[in-house]
Amino acid sequence: MHWIEHISSPNNDAVPARELYAGEHWAIARNLPAAALGFVEPTLWVASAGWGLIPANATIRPYSATFSPRHPDSVAAETVGTQAWWNALAEWEGPTSSAARSLTALVTNHSRDRILLVLSQAYLAACRADLRAAIEGARDGQISIIAAGASADPHLTGVILPADARLQHHVSGSRGALNVRIAQEVLTAGLYDHATMYDYLRRQLDIAPKLVSYERQRLSDDDVLTFIRRHLAEGSSLSHTRLLRTLRDSGKACEQARFAALFATATRSQL
């Protein structure tokens, strides 16, 4: 696999994984062990599209890869491709030879530990087969999954926690950091077993306000690129998130991940 050869080559830029990632999601994620006061020696792991499953203290070099669709650095266009990629990374020794390289191995190696998985829809889809195998080998109550808005999957019944966009009202923050904020919420509340986490989030959903539905006009990729390039040509210094807000305020629609990918494409074309 050429990718493995690429990231395995010597590089002086290698840093601990927890220091590599930026943004709202990781600002919260790296502090989850501190929030998990009821756990004994909590450990943070990373589900990485570039390196596979790694401990957050593993030393890795920077990379550009994601499982998110329609992104310039997406490793595959379809779910079957991202699953094959995840499985190939799991077969590689990785940056820390003694660490588990798959969710299945993680559950087996830590059979007495509680495992809370926080996964976006794209990353859940990429590791779904691995996750199903992990669940089959897990003891009752060992695994809990936070994946707001994930499509129904009978294999996840009994391990997935109730969560959707309505919880954003309770935990605040952006939609992109919703899952990790929910994890922070349940851990800070002192909830550690699956049943209490489930009941707590179910109660929060029962009292959450309904989502506001916006009737916005959906744009094609070409229309979004035209909008972005026009603002760049006018000398706009807005970040992609603020420019997306400008677009939405004009009554137009575009998903955050798709807009970010198109913004990156438009920015590169300006160089």
C-alpha cells in the first residue's frame, strides 16, 4: 500500500497525535480523559483515516486524509472504499507496535475496560465491519457508541446511545463537534455505564426543542464554487465557516463538509 510507505518514511515533523489535531472537536476530545474521573486511568484513542486506530500519545507525522465524503483529501468516494482502507491500515503494524490496530483487537485486549466510541457518520461507516466484529466479541455493557444521526443498524442495537441534532441545544457548540460534546457531557455528569448514559440522553432528548427547519435553496457544487470564488476575488478574508454562514443567510443551502471541501478547492485554484 503506497500510502503506508508514504507515511512510514522518516520525517522530523513527527509529533504526538494529540498535538497534531486542531479545531473545536479536538480541543474537547483531548480533554475527555480528564472529564472521565470515574474511570481508572482513562486512555484516549484516535480513529485516523491516515494512521488507523492509534493511541493519542502515538508519535505520527502530519498527513492529509479523511473518510469524510466530497472532501479533497477523502481516501475513497464510496463507503466500500473507506472500509477497505480502514481494514488495510488495521493489518499494518502502525506507529506503536504493541497497540491494538482495530476496534476488535481493542475490545479483546481490554476486555475488562469500558469503551466509549465517539464517531461521525463517515467514520462509523468506514469501520462498521470492524465494529460489528468487536461488538460480537464484547461483554455486555462493555461498548457504548455516540454517533448522532447515524443510520439505523440492527448490529448496533444495545450499544449505540440515543443522540441527534436536538442535543446541540443542550451541549452547545457547532454541529461538527456535537458527538464529542455529548461525550464530554455524560462523562462530566459522572455517568460511566451504558444504561445510565442511555437514560440520561433519552431524558435530554425528551425535553429538547424541535429542530428548526430552514427552507433554503440547495446549490450545485458549481454554484457554490462560483459563490466562493466571487468572494475571494472581492478580497474576502472570511473563514470557510463564516462564509458558509453568509451563504446560508442569503437563503441558500450547502452542507458544512461539502462547503469546506469546495472552499479548499477554490482556495487552491487561487494560488
